[in-house]
Amino acid sequence: MKLEHYPHHPWKIIEEGWNPENVKASESIFSLGNGAMGQRANFEENYSGSTFQGSYVGGVYYPDKTKVGWWKNGYPEYFAKVLNAPNWIGIDLKINGESFDLNTAKAVKDYRRELNMENGLYTRSFTAELANGLEININSQRFLSLARPALGVIQYSISANQSITVEVSPYVDAGITNQDSNWDDQFWAIDAVEAQAAQAYIEAQTLKTAFSVGTFMGSRLFEENEELSVAGNPFKTSKKAGTIYQHVLAAGKTLSVVKLGGYVSSRKHEKAQLKSTAEGVIAEAKSYSFSDLLAEQTQAWATIWKSADITIEGDIKAQQAIRFNIFQLNQTYSGEDAGLNIGPKGFTGEKYGGSTYWDTEAYCIPFYMATKNQKVARNLLTYRYLQLDRAIENAEKLGFTNGAALYPMVTMNGEECHNEWEITFEEIHRNSAIAFAIFNYTRYTNDLSYIPEMGLEVLIGISRFWAQRASFSAAKNQYVILGVTGPNEYENNVNNNWYTNYSAQWCLRYTAQQIEALSITAPDELARIEAKTKFKKEELSRWKTTADQMYLPEDSTLNVVLQQDGFLDKEMVKVEDLNPAERPINQHWSWDRILRSPYIKQADVLQGMYFFEDHFDLDTLRRNFDFYEPFTVHESSLSPCVHAIIASKLNKNDQAYAFYLRTSRLDLDDYNAEVEEGLHITSMAGTWMSIVEGFAGMRVKEGQLSFQPNLPEAWEGLRFKINFRDTIYALHLGQGSFSCTVDKEGESSVIVNGKKQPFTGSLELKL
Amino acid sequence: MKLEHYPHHPWKIIEEGWNPENVKASESIFSLGNGAMGQRANFEENYSGSTFQGSYVGGVYYPDKTKVGWWKNGYPEYFAKVLNAPNWIGIDLKINGESFDLNTAKAVKDYRRELNMENGLYTRSFTAELANGLEININSQRFLSLARPALGVIQYSISANQSITVEVSPYVDAGITNQDSNWDDQFWAIDAVEAQAAQAYIEAQTLKTAFSVGTFMGSRLFEENEELSVAGNPFKTSKKAGTIYQHVLAAGKTLSVVKLGGYVSSRKHEKAQLKSTAEGVIAEAKSYSFSDLLAEQTQAWATIWKSADITIEGDIKAQQAIRFNIFQLNQTYSGEDAGLNIGPKGFTGEKYGGSTYWDTEAYCIPFYMATKNQKVARNLLTYRYLQLDRAIENAEKLGFTNGAALYPMVTMNGEECHNEWEITFEEIHRNSAIAFAIFNYTRYTNDLSYIPEMGLEVLIGISRFWAQRASFSAAKNQYVILGVTGPNEYENNVNNNWYTNYSAQWCLRYTAQQIEALSITAPDELARIEAKTKFKKEELSRWKTTADQMYLPEDSTLNVVLQQDGFLDKEMVKVEDLNPAERPINQHWSWDRILRSPYIKQADVLQGMYFFEDHFDLDTLRRNFDFYEPFTVHESSLSPCVHAIIASKLNKNDQAYAFYLRTSRLDLDDYNAEVEEGLHITSMAGTWMSIVEGFAGMRVKEGQLSFQPNLPEAWEGLRFKINFRDTIYALHLGQGSFSCTVDKEGESSVIVNGKKQPFTGSLELKL
């Protein structure tokens, strides 16, 4: 796909012109989601060209049997995969008795896709030339209702330049496959296929996990906005059911089918109630017109944007990008269900199968904390709390004892899904990110109740893990952590990854502090937790010893910390001196060559200095940034954001802007030539952080936000606004600072350059 | 399988008593091979119980598509697999119209298997009770002819206590499967199935590799040693062909079918000639009786034993074990075909698929050098020479240039087959073993012609690899080798594995020495090689610098070399302090736990000190042995032999004996509870080394052998003889030394305790 395929627009993503080679990429870009379900931008009508079909129901997965060349003890038996669910969007179309298929049309004109991010409406329209000068126009509008999580709505309109016979057949279809299947297993068993007048229903159950999902549809037929009273003919086969409408349409007239479809699942309803629930959803939706439902959707998105929008007036490329990222994050996760999380591809593809990575804690939580009710961030923490037992089991499988917890690298239900030893068993720093998220939530919200309610149990499990995983080196007379993979996955099985050791030390100390604090503020709660976790006071002294004697590699000559033992033994050729033809190195170099090179896939030392920035002075930060940035290839979508934030802090504003552009338009400009597999959802939160924590310099402490803007030159004179929860802050280029307090109701007060001001609504601050 | 299932006997392996659970283990133990083909000890008659069918044709393989969870750049597309070939041993048996099957017999008595290692004859006999008091006796004798590499011979005899109708149907059958298939591919396409009087033939071709293999059989029928003139009825199906003989057999009489079968392949013959070649083999074999053919076989084995036997009179357990090992090594590889090699499981199973590992150079070559014509060892070296171009291609895939060669970890035809990055890309020390084998061959045979003819090109390719693979560490101001896996595979991706660095240094220097030597002794040859390899003199100085500045990790406090950087940061708990319930650790610990432990799977530092023993004084050897042995778990079958040899050299004779027993009876006593998958062929050569280089203390230099016996206490007073080529040396317990020279014709002279003696034949030396 060519870069800059999608023109710049502040609120819309647009594709113009028909190109079958771009279908799969645009199916990703124009994906829709409402937190509960998601849908790639597949065509409604049958399409015989190359397509990647994807319909997803949040939290419904299949445990695909692990595929591995060489088994290692400790590997999980399966990989929980996001599932392609039965199709609810399909509308078969016959014109004068011939099936319509864009792939076989004589010509396609005025082909256009548009995603309006302001209200979540996706539109596709085109004119197709068929035989004998017949031209038909299709206009399809679609959205997934935020207000009604089970419901998707389509208005599919047909007109032609001649009188035609139209057969239009909305349907549901369980005859689907998964691209990303290890063994071509059957994932679904069909329990019921039912069709009745204008409605159809398929109930299917995932094999092994036994999630029951009802895929439903209702339909209404209109000519020129007048509803037709035809009932249609219900039809069904073993896997498909729907309604056939036949209609003679005069030239220039428009026939529209409104399809109301979606999913109800046993995650939310009794299996026996699925069908009646679906019927209720249809019945209620039918009592509204398409425009009413769309108005409801527009309102729901307006509410989201009010507390999440970022305005960069005058930099349309940056503007479109950040809105696209914010839009996708909201499509992926609405925060209402503590059983759901944020998969790296959200609802836009199957890759990375399992739902939850450390991305959630390290990159996503700040976005949801800042833009949504704090309950949402709390739900993300609770997700891990609910999986603590599984994390303890996971650690036991690897030889740990006494309630030590190792959270999985990739998971759906709390069990580990991944099966590369160097990642699954060794990328254990993920544990620290989960502890850090608890700290981060607490400092952001000043909600001190989470730690006694849930957080401390998680922290104890994690600290027990670190205390057992660190081992004493007689040679160094310090504690070491051997055999790990740090955030930089271009190093495997290294000793003493600085980030891992430093964050483990922090975990041990932070947990001990929380225990000490609760012993004063909530001794009863603490007693309950200690009893529940069988915690012994001796553990505290072991943690203290381990933390105090933790080995942290550094180089005294360069005055930087060392990414890991032996890092300086490498050939220290900078990235800029690499042959550009060999980049990205992960597509050109064998794995061993990457491993022995100094190149950093993703911020590692700098990730640690970002998390714990109060621990390092600016000079230290600068020395380490200046040392590590030249070796960083940023071949992870999660890397540039951290460098952008640190660059901003170091007043390297234009370097920060370059990082920002790279991360924010990753999918829109398809830098990695793989957007057809789906979008990089979790890195989109990193993009948001680049702006908010980078350019705006937002920091939070005890619920109090402060801003220290460091805007790029490109934004000089532009209006730049960031929305949080229910409040908008606008920054203009310039030095200065302001801070504000946001309480739970969104009441705020602001201190601008040291002067307190009342603050409500849309005030613009001129610094 | 219970240990010590097979009773001790100096020349035989015996199994007594019917136990279906032991069928698969005994199918491995009683395997037959003649270097060209091999056959697990599967039953001739149909068996419905659990069995692992295996018939193998040397050098015939299939490229099974790689199965891997997470692809890494540089992985090979396929894994060349040993193939289960069409079955030539099958004999269907019906008694009174009922198919005979040991698994469904009412009772089985006097079940016995016997493998006579003196002549390679395998016998199976039993009495089976059928309905109505009918008892039948089966005696089956089988061998694979050493004299006629295409031929296997079976004499299958039946008698009964009642008069019976016998239908006996020898057949060939291509309806076979492979256990170890990644994708359940079809491996064979059948080209022809033919049956005629007393003969049958199937021609099948391997898919992808297109090896054509003719599987053939001829048969003769005897009653009480009188040949019957019945022709039998030929039969065939789409995959199977044979001859049905029907016969009424009086009580107490014996009916025998002699089956002459085996394989002809397109590796040795034109495809168009395969069938006529097979017919020729059958016709010629039919001109001999079973006893004549057996006598020929006995003679061929006598010739082998004359130059390969080891006698340990009085230690029957050790005696049986060493003969079993020598027998299997000779079954696996006869040395006549430079296109064949020694697979870790030989012809006894499918595991490890590819044929050739560094086992050949590190463990097997000394055995074949000492016990066979030196052409055999030369053929093993030539095998690698013929694959040099592929090794250069392999290195290019990993980013190396200018003729650098990296031999594959596992190969069949010179291409890499393996797909674990930490092994395939990083266990690069295999290159050094291939160079070492050239040195070893030269010092053993004093054949100085191999290096200019072939060896130097290989050495140049290997040295180029090392010079490029070593990198300069500014921090250490030395050359380092980063990111490797040493012989101890319980460490992955380590820096500066001492064995790898030391052996690389040696390769660079050894190659330079050969070039310097040839510049004087054979300048024309050198010029030819330099032109062919585009060698430039500047390379020599780079090699010298790299070798001279090679970093070799060591610990000055302990005064030992270090297995790799950071080894002493581990928790140094000795093996003896491990919980025995957690051993072997590879069955109880997750991979990360193994990796960060100090436990050594297989000799690593000590492997290097074994290879280059002249470089280290006894004190150094002792310190390193005493340091590393307590951390060595010997979970590779290739480990104890090296420790045994070094223990002998250090006068730790009883420790050496313990290692010897562990390695020599690994399969017979099924220590690892997996003998049913096949035998550990390459480690059997290590067992031989334990005796010859360990207990007998044999060393070779410039073609001159010396012995410095260090016998275990258990052998006090026993007669202990070692056969080499055509000469026998006998040692009695005691101190002393002798050396001898063996020329190419086997003429020898011996120096005993400094005194030269003439020496021929079976002289026993009393030291």
C-alpha cells in the first residue's frame, strides 16, 4: 500500500478510488468497534476478491493448541485466540437475477470510503457499471452502537440508472474461518439456525471454551425513505439464515435496507436467554429510525470527545493522526467490563491472538485514566487482580512457591498463552509494569482505596516473585537477576537487565511501603490481607535485603547505566551508520545477528527512566538518552512514544515531534506494510502519551496535574488543546507551566505560572 | 521398561518372556543394520499391539516442512527427515484359515529374542497357544547381509502340535507411515506394484526429493529342510504385493519360508535399472542356501571383530555393553559411501531426523579411524568437504561473506535442517569440531595428503567464519564471540563461551599453520587452493590478530577457566545437593530455570581440554575437572565419555569406571526410559573412547599409538584386550606404558616400557 493513501482531514478518514489491492488494508483502517464487539470494514455484499474477514466479540476466545518446533518444559498447552465470529453484516445482492460482486463489475466509479470519527459513522459508496450500460449506486452506512453494545446498524442503499429487479438478502452466517489458526481446527459448533420474517438468528458455541454466541439480525426495507410493508422470505441453510427481499426499482429511485444486527453472548446472559435477548435488542432498535439511532451514536461520541479530544489546529496531519488514535482506543475498550482488556490489535485483526500484554499497564492506562471516569482505569487493574490466582499458578509451573505471582506475557483468561521460552519464561519485567500501574493509578486518582481492596495482594505476589527470582551472586556480593529478556526484545536471556533489576527493586520497596503505610492507616485491612496471603513479616526483611543489595549495572566511564551485563562488549556502531537497505533489521538480519548487535528494538533503560523519572536528575536522563537513542531502531510500535516524552523533557522538542509523527501515523501511513493484518491499538495510547506527557508535559501527583509544555517548532502559533475527563486545557506555544486539580466530579482549579485561577469548561489558557 | 531387562552375556543380547509392553523397546534393541539399510526388530507377521515400525534406507530422506511457533529470519524451510521406507520383512500367517497375531493369542510361551553380535543374526522364537489346544511354534531368523548391502535374509519356520493348514504370505508393502512427521505429509508416491511367482517388487519415490527406491522380495518354501516345488500365488493391491503359499503341515513337522528382500535405490543405480538390479540380487541370493548366506555373514562379522573387538574377560556386564556399542556402530556406518554419515539414532528410529551432527567429528571418527581402514575416516571428512559450498551458503544466509563457512547443526545434504535459533544460529562451535577432525585424522593416520587435497579449503572456510564472527570489544580491548550456545546446551545465547573462543582461536592458528606448511611442502597445491578460494594473504594477519587477541574468560581466584562470561554469578549449588526427585532437571524444571542454573548438560570446558589436552598441564586439567564435574548433570548421552577419559588421565579410575558404565549401558538398561524411540548410536562411539582413550590411555601422534593404562579397580586381574585394525593389544592391570606403530598394512612394532619388540597378531602384553 502506498504511504499517504488516505488524505489528511481533521475529523475524517477517507479513501477515494477503487483499488482491489487496497481492500484488506482499508478493512483494517475503517474497522469499527464499540468496546463490546468489533468489525473489520468488510463489504456487506459478497466479494470474490482478496479480503480478510473479521467480526469479533469481546472476551470470546478459543484455546488453539500450541504449535512449536521444540517443546520446552513450562510451555502452555494452548494459545487463547481472538475468534472470528459469525458474520452479521452480510447482505447478498442480486441485480436482475445476477449476483453483484465488486470484483467482477465491468468498472467501478466514485468509490469512496469515509470514517467520520466525530460520530463513528462509516460510509462506503460507489457506482458500478454492469452489463448493457446499467450502472448501480451503492451507499452503505454502518456504525456499532455505543449506547446499545449488542447492536450494529447498517443502512444499505441501492439505486440505478435503469429500472432493475433487486433481490437484497440480509443474513447472518456461521460459515466462517479463522486466518490465524495453528491446526485449522474448527472453532465453532452451530447449535441453532433460525429464520423468520425479517429476522434471523444463529446460535453457535466455541469448542473447548463453550462460549455461546447468538448472532442476530432484523431488517427493514425502505423505498425513498418510505418503509415498505413487504415481509420478505425467510431462508436458512445449515450455517446461514436471512431474509430475501425482491423488489422492482425504478430508475433513479433508492431502495434501502436497514439491518439491525450484532451479538449476544453467554459472557453476559444466560445461554437460555440468548435468543430472547437478541429479539429484545432488535425489537427496541426497530422502534427507532436509522437517523434516530445515528443521533444517539453521535451524542455518545460527543461525550467521549468532550473528555478525550486533542485539538492541534493548523497541523492537519498531526490532528488527523491523534484523533484516529483516540478514536480507535475508544472503539477497543469502553472500560465497563473488568473481564475485558486491550488487545494489541483490538477488534481489527487476529494477530497476537491473546488479549492482554503488558502494553495495557505500560502504555494504555494513562490514556483511560485521563479521559474516562476513574472506574475505567480501576477496571483495568481489577482485571489483573481477578487473575492473581492464575498468575500464582503460572509461577508455580516455573518452580516458584509461597504465592509468588508471575503474570503471563499474553493472556485471555489469566493463563499464559505464549510459547517462546525467551519471552514467556524470561520477559518477566511485565510483572513490574503491573505493579507500576497500581502506583500510577494511585498517584493519578489519589484513590487510596484500591491498594487495601485489591492492589496489595497483587503487589505481594509480585514481590514474592522478585525475591525468589533474584539470586545471590557470591562473585558480585549482590543480588542479580539472571536469564531475562528486557523490554528490548532484541536481547534474549541476558543477565542483569537494568530495567528489570531496577523495577524489581522498586516493586520490593513499594510493596513494603504500602504494607508499612497500611499498618498505620488500615491495620485491620492489612491483617485481613496478611492472613489471606499467608504473609510473614520475615518476608519484608528478605525483600529489603534483596532490594538494597540489588545489582544495577552501570558504566562509570560513560556515566550511564548499562542495559545489561556485557552491553559494552558489542560493536557499538550507531544506527545512523547502518546500511539503510538493511533496515528494518528484523526483516534483513538473522536473529543471532540482531541479538549480538547493540540495536534496541524498544525503549529499555529509557522505559525505566520514564516510569521512575523522579529518581533521576535531568543530567542523568540526558546522558542516558544521548547514549541509548543512537542505538535504538524503534522496530516496536511501542518505542518512539517513550523517546518522544523524554526528548520533550530534555527540550529536544523537534526530535520529540519526529518521534510523534512516526508513532501517530504508523497505521494511516502503513509504515510497516502490514496494516492489512489489523491496527496497532496499544501503541496508539503511546501516541497520546507523546502529546500529553511529552509536548504538554503533563505530570500527576496525588491527583494533581501539572503541565510543562515543550511544543515542537512546527506548532508555533497553533492552538493546541487537550481534553481530560470533562475539562479542556488549551496550550499555546511558549514556556510556562500550569497545574490543576480534577476531583471526581470534574471540578477543577488551575494554577497558571504559580497563580491559582478558577477553571471551568473550555477556558483557553494563554501562557 | 525395567532396567536390566536383558540378561548379561558376553556376545548376545537376549530377551526372555512375552511382555507386550516391551515390544517397542526391544524393536530398538534388536535393530539390524548393514550400513546401507536398517530395520527395527518389528515382527514379520501382523501384530495389532503397540509397535513402532521402522525400515530405513541410508541417505534416503524427505524434506519435512518446518514446524515452528515463531519464525525467525534465517530458519530453514524444511527439516530433512530419515524416512520409514516400504516394508520388506512382512510375512502374513494364517493357521487353519485364521490370521495369526501375537497380540490375540490365548497364551505365549517360551518367547525369546536373541541377537548374536558375533555374526549379526537375530532370532525370535515362541510357542503360541491358539484355540482347541493347538500350539504353534515360530522360529524366525534374520540378518542384513554385510556382503550384499541390498539384501536382507529371513528364515521363518512354523511347526505345530496338531496337523494344520498353513497359509504363509511373504510380501512387500508401501502402505507405511512416519511417526515423526510435522504435518502428516505423504512422503512416498508409489510408481509400481508388481507380483510374480515367488517374487514381488514395489517401486516408490520420495516426494520432493525424488529418491526412487525398489523394495523387493523373493521367497522359497521348505519342509524339514527340503525345498518344496510349489510356486505360490502372486497377489497385489495398490500398495502391497507378495506370494501366498498354502500348505498342510503334519504335527511336529516344520515349514520354513526363506525370504530374500531389501532395497535398491536411485542413490546407487539408474532408476530404469532398479527393478533388474533387484531381480539380480534375488537371483544371486537364491543360488545360496540360508546357511551359506549366514556363513558369509558370520565371516564378514568376524572380519569386523578382528579389528574392532574389545575383550573384558570377567566383567560380563561391561563386556556385553562395549560389544553392543561396537556392534551398533558397525551396523550404522560401514564407511564405504562418502555420501552417508552417522545419525544419532542410526537405523533404529526416526528421532533427530537429519543425519549428521557434530557428533560425527567429535565422537565417532576416532572409533572408525582405529578399527577400520583409514579410507573410512577419510570418507567421513570428505562428506563435509563435499558439503562445503552449502556451508558457505548457510553462512551467507546469516550475513557472512567472502567464503566464510558455517556447517549446519543438523543436515542430510549439507543444508541446515534445524530450527531453534539458540542452536541453529548460535551453536556454532560445531565448526571447530569439523576442523578438529581434520587435525585428528592427520595425527592418527599421518596421512598428510588430505589437507592439500580437501581439508585446507574446509579450514579456510571455517577460519573465515571465525574471523568474521569474533568482534572487537572496545571495553575489553580484545576479540570476543558474543551470543553463542556452547556444547553445554543448558546455556543459550551466552557471551564468550570458553570452549567456542578457545577452539576458534585454535582453528585460526591451525589453518594458518597449514597454509605456512604447504607454502614450503606443496606450493603448487597451495596456489591452486588460494586461487580456488580467492584467499588473500591479508586474511592471515587478520586471523593472527584475532587469535592472539582472543578473549578467554577465566577466574584468577579459582584458577580455572570460565565456561562463559558471568558463570560465577550463578547460585553455585552442586549437583549432589539437588533434590534427587528433580532429576533429570530437563524433565522437571522449566527452561529458564535450567538456563540460569550452573548445571552442565554435557562436557563443555572439559570437552575443550579433552580436544586440546597437550595445551594443558595435569594440574590445570585437575583444577578444571574438580571445578566443573560437580556441576555436570550429564543429561546428554555424549557427556560421560569425556569426563571418563579425563578422570582416567587424572588417575580417578573408579570415577571413570562409573562414567563408563553409565554411558555403555544407556540403551541396554534404558536409563532414560526412551529406548523405544531408537538407540543412541553416536554416544556409543564415546563409550568406546572411554575404554580406549580412558582406561587404556591410548594417544596417537604422527601415526604412532601410545598407551598409558589406568584401569578401574573392578578390572583388577581381568584380561582386557583391544583390537585395532588387524592387531590385538591386551592389557593387564598395572602401571606401565607401551606404544606401537601401525602402518597401512597393519605391520606393527611395539615399545613396552621403553623396550622395542616385534609384534604380530594376538600377543598378550603383561605390563
